[in-house]
Amino acid sequence: MTPNKIIRSKRRTISISINEDAELVVRAPKKLSIEKIQDFIYEKEKWINKKKKLIEDQMKDTSLNQNKLLYLGFLFPITLNQTSSKKLIFSGEEFISNSNNPEILSLSIKKWYKNKFKEIAIPRLNYFADKYNLSVNQIRIKEQKTMWGSCSSKNNINLNYLLIMAPMDVIDYVIIHELVHTIHRNHSVNFWKSVESIMPNFKEAKRWLKENGYKLRRL
């Protein structure tokens, strides 16, 4: 099995991953031989094949297409109304766009998603922070390629606005996850106990994100 990409750096260890295009990516030390890289791939071949099949199946998923948008865990149709004064609106039952130009529509969707996520997520984060006496410095809303959220050592929290496509309990889970990092910096037993004390059903939300997260990244 030949890797699609080999990324060399000053790192000391070798790692492999399957990206969103089902490509095998190897990260390796600068001087590690191709033979040793191939040996490592051979050792992990079972995991690689399983992961590649999962990604390939996700790529074939036809439940999402250009005529529907995910919002809070539900799919809603997009219709065209060129007389609409706004680029994109949500009626409660459907999204209405005044343009069928793919680039314009994509930008409109991203802007709408980001604004709506701010409107929903920031009050939820403040609610949990106040209720459980958790200190937050800054809140940033942005699109992140690999993370749904993060918390810095200064208690600055980043949230990925693509989460607006997930159910509300999944949004709450990511918010709570990052808030708990303000007191537990790693994923220790105490960290997960704290998450569970705030959200007893967090495992269901975590599982949903693991199984469906790829759908949110298709935007």
C-alpha cells in the first residue's frame, strides 16, 4: 500500500491518517527511510483499510445535496426566489435564496450559518459558564478544519460555526467540553466526570458528532 502523501518534519515519531478524500497521509521524521515507513503502513494495514472504507462510504452519502441544508440536525430544502430582498432567509420550513449562482449561494449560506451560530451559541456558553462558575476570557466563532472547539491556556474559547448544522444537544456538548477545559486542561478521568456532571447524556452527543461530523464539513 503506497501513501498518497508523506509529510516530513523534525518530529520524532511516525503517524498515519486518512483525510476527507480517503487519502493515506503519513507524517514522518525527516530521515526515516521509505522501507520503515512501508513497514509501519503494513502493520497498520487493517486499520487503514477500515478507515478508508468508512471515508469512502461517507463520500458516497447522497442524503446531502445542493438542494438541501442541514440546520440544527434537520434537513431543509432550498428554494429560489429572485424577488427576495435578502440573499438567504429561513422561513422555518425552508431556506429561500435570491440567487442560484453556486459561489454566491455558498457565501450566503456560510454568512447565515455563522451569524445564526453566534446568535445561538454565545448565550448558551455564557449560560453554562455563569451557572457552573466557569471563567471565560474571549469567545471566537470561526470555521476550523479539524476541530469543533478549543480552549487556550488563557481561557479563550474557539467554536466552529459549522456546528450550527448539528442538533442542539451536540452544540451544548461541544460548549460544555470546552468550558470544562478551563479547569481540566487534559482529557483525564476528572475531566469527563465534570462534563458528565453538567451533561449526563454527553456520550450520545459525542457519538452523534463522531458518526455525522463529516456531513457538517461538506459545506
